[in-house]
Amino acid sequence: MARTVTKPWDPAEHLTSEDDMVAYLDAALALQRHASPAGDKAVA
């Protein structure tokens, strides 16, 4: 099986509009809420 090659990804280099930034943060926070044992009750 071929090895997977990864490289660092800096969102600041790719998110150019405010809409892009909002979508990125919304997705990141949704993943955090999903992974949190407290679910939506978690407070950062």
C-alpha cells in the first residue's frame, strides 16, 4: 500500500473572504462539539 503524504495547512493562506473564514470556523467548532464528551453543553 502506498504511504500517505501529508503537509502542513495554514488556513490563513487559503481563507480569503469573511465567508470562507466563517465557514471554516463553523466547521471546526462543529467538530469540537461533536468530539466533546459534554456535547453542546461544553463551554470554551
